[in-house]
Amino acid sequence: MAASPTGAPRQDSATIAARPVVLPVCENCLDLSRSAFIAYRREDVGAQRKRIRRILDEICELPVISLFARPLARRRFRAHRRGNAYFGAYASFAEAKRDVPQGKPADYNTEAAADLYTHRQQCVEASDYPALFWLKHFLDKGARRIFDMGGHVGLSYYAFAHLIDYPGDLHWQVHDLPRVMEKGRQLADERGVASTLEFVDREQASGCDVFMAKGVLQYLECDLAGFLRTLAVLPRQLLINLTPMHPQQTCFTLQNIGVAVCPYRISGEPQFIADLQALGYRLVERWEHHDRAVRIPFEPQASIDRYLGYCFVLDGAQTADASTETRVNLMQSAACGANP
């Protein structure tokens, strides 16, 4: 073995190649890697199942096969138990309601519906951040009366409190179905927030500072503009989130979430915006949720691939551009996993 210029024995390449390489091992890193790999495999299997199901559904919708597949799809829809399922395309809310399968509740005014989504009290979902951003902006500008249409048991009130400080004179009003509101009042009493969080009739929306509607407009028999026309005083600001919108026309379908089957509105976006503008509202911002979709078997013309959200301000209502600092703070909370 020859000596190196420094006097140390020189090792040839064969000796180096034959020597095993020993890397430092971190047990925690290995555990995390195993967990990540298992989670990846589960997601991969889930994605494969969805692709296979989508291919089968597309085959079933071929002209001849659909004659036999449609009755089977309806039976599968009726027996659905977990998640959301959709079936049928209808011209009106009433027509959709007449086609609700017998033996199924036609609305969510049930004990089971009141107990849904309890986990959402503890965290802010990614889809909530646009509305949360604008709500904080309006609170900073002096808004104090919030009307939360379809706010369940106060889900947004509890979840948003983890990320923003409510003013001491805040008045948050929720309207929902009777059994859901009953559960909400009990929960507010237990948590000692009944003086701030109130459950009211929907007429109380008149003159509120901020009208919030998260994932609820699709369940109403009338459209939003039609409801607002019934109020004595229009709300100053509208925060609409998680709403299914069709790029052209309004249509209806049936939704099954296990505890009930309900008529489900998919609003035509052009008319939706035009009707609110006719009332004097100005569109401030629009956002999209690409993780939500409505796929209706055998009805591709009525299916949609995203949900939408909006912020509207009544012309004449004082507002200002939201500060960059506020945007950055909320986005940092989302990126850093500030959800409890």
C-alpha cells in the first residue's frame, strides 16, 4: 500500500468500495418515516379505489348500459350511509322534494343532524380561512352583530375564537333548524357564552352588520336574494362560503348524508351575482374550493367540480381594503397549523 503525500497509508478504491457505509440512525426519524409511508400507501389505495369507482360509473353511464344501471344507482343512493351522495337533476326544489325516497327524512331537523360536525368546534378548516379573514376585517372596522345563517350549534363561533379575539360587545346570532338550535342553546349555556351566542328566528337577520352563510344556501327553498328581500333592513356585508355554483343555470338534485335525503340547490352563478347586485351589493372578493365537488350520476350537465365563496358589501356601507398585515397573520396561522 503506497503512502499518501501526507505520509498516511493510501487506500485504494477497491478497499474503500468494500468498506460498509454506516449512517447515524434516529429511531424517531424511522418511526416518522414508517408512519408517513403507511399514510401514503393508505392515500394511494384510496385514490386507486376512487379511480376504479369513477371508471365503473362512467361505464355505467354509457347509453345502453345506463338503462340497467340507473335503477341500481338509485338503490345504492338510497342505502348510502357515510359521506355525501347525490342523485337526480330537477327543475325546482319542490320537484326534487317529491322524489325523496320513502322512509327517509326530507330535512336535517333530526337529533342525528344536531350531533353532526361536533369536531368542527375545535378547529378552523382550510375552507374557512377566506371567510375568517373578511370577518376579522369587518370586526376591526366596527361590526358587532353577526348573523350566522345555518350556523348549526355555533360551529364557526367556537372555531374562529381559537384564532381571533372577539370584541367584548360582540353579538353573534345563529339561525338553523329547531332541533339543532335547541342543542346549540344547551351548549351555549354549558359553556357560559349564552349572552354572546344567541339562537334566533331568521327575521333577526334584518339590519345585521355581517350576514354569514357557510354551506347552507344549497338547502334553502328560496334563493339568497329572495330571502334578503323579505328583511326590513338589508345586512351591510355578506360572507358566503362553501356554496355549490353552476357556471350557467340553477338546478336541483338530492343529497344523502346518511341521516336524511334533502333537495339540494346548485345556483347559477351569473344570476346569483346579478340578483345581489340588483339589491345594491358590490362584489368585493370571490374564491374557489377545488376540494369540493358534486358529481351526479347520469347528469354530467348538472355536476360541478368546485364550490365558491364570496364577500359582498352593500353600496354606501363604509368599508376599506383589508390590510396586508391581517392577511399575513391569518395565512401564517394556517401554515403553522394553528388549529387546536
